[in-house]
Amino acid sequence: MDIDHRMRKSAIAFIGYCLCIMLPVNADTRQAAESSSSNTLAIEQSATERIDSQAFRADQWGLDESQWQRYQSLLQGIRGSVSPATLSPLEVLGIHARSADERRRYAEQWAVMMRDDAERILAFQRAYDDAQRRLFPNGVLIDTRVLASSIATQVQTEKLTWQPEDRILFFTATQCPICDAVLERLVSQIKHFSGIDLYLIDVSAGEESRIRDWATAKQIDPQWVSEHQITLNIDAGALGKVSAHTGLQGHDLPVLILRRDDRLMPLPVSRF
């Protein structure tokens, strides 16, 4: 009996020893499984967030999933290598359009978005001017009209020093020899500032082909247009709004407006 009793005690001790050895292993296994599960969930969450973000951005540009994927694919090729990072998805897709109808559709989307943005900028500027007059009835810190007049007077007698973010709003017509000469001189300096926004006052909606023909005749580099250094626009009342904002009166074509730091300032044609 004593021998059997000792054997049973030894067996129990051996089993307990085995359990002590196995428990840490099982704990490590559980920890590894939990860590792997946590990493998988994190990866899945990251992928979901990335998909949601891409879908949101595509929606902001009015593009569906397949169009957005094509845009992303095009960025992996020459377009992503030679074009600036500010080139919009609509411009990328339009440049690489697979048909005339597709090119026209993207061009129309881009034209609408640019016009809406210009309207928002002008509307905010008017709201800002109203706020200045309402909050500071005895005078504002900076009178933008006086500032514009001062700058215009300065550039009549001094050389205009371009700033990298400067843009010129250039109002012209399809038949204006003086405008053409001024534009040619201005284009020769385009590397020194951000670009030129051309507005044709004698072209109406639906006559976009006239703008393209005019741009071709004036030898406007398509690369400048694709890179947004030059934009081609129908006036559609823009000159009247800019004139009211800047106090410009009795103007003859061409009309040049310097946009600097969100301020609009008339420039004398004689400067060019």
C-alpha cells in the first residue's frame, strides 16, 4: 500500500509539473493570437478609413468610383511626373480623355467649378468690405481702393516687381489688336508670376469653340492651359463685378487687374 500510495503521489506531482510547464506556453499562445487579431482589426480599420476617404474626395469632385480610380492610375504615369501637384482630378481626366464627348464633359465640370469658386471669392470679399464699414464706421485700417490706386500710380512710374503668387485678370475681346499686343508682352513675363486668367467679353455661353479658336490663333501654349498658368473664360459679367469692386470706371480694353493676396488692383495698360 505504501508503494502504491507513493506512486500515486509521484504521478500527481508529475502531472502538476507538466501543467506548470504548459500554462505559460498557453498564455503566450493566447497573447500572440490576441495580438494578431488586434493587428488584423487595425489593418481592416485603416483600409476602411482609406476607402471612405477616397470615396469622399471623389464625391467632392463629382466623380464616381471608376473615374476616381482612373485618375489615380493616371497619376502613376507621365501625368504625375510632369504636372504640378495642384492639377485637379478633372483636368487630369480631361487631358487624358478617351473621346471628344468625355473631354467636353470634364471641361464643362471644371468650368462650372471654377466659376462657382470665383463667385464665392467675390461674395466673401463683398461681405468683408461690408463688415469693415459696419464694424469700423469711422474708417478702416486699410482702404483697398486707395491702396489699389496707389499701386497703380506706382507701377506707372516704377517697374512692377512680380510676386510668385500674383495673377492677372485680363479682359479682352476676340478682335482687339491693342489687347493682343499687350497680352503678348505680358505672356513674355509669365514665368515671373502665377498666371493669367483671360476673360473674353464678346463670347457667350455655348460659344466655347470661339475661345479655343482664338487661343489657337494667339498661339497660347496648351501646356500653360493644362497647368493652369493660363485660364480661358467667358466674361459673363465678371468685368462689371470687378469694376464695381475696384472702383474702375470708363475703361477701354484691355482691362488688367492684379490679384495679389486676395486683393484686386487695376493695372495701367501703359505698364505693358
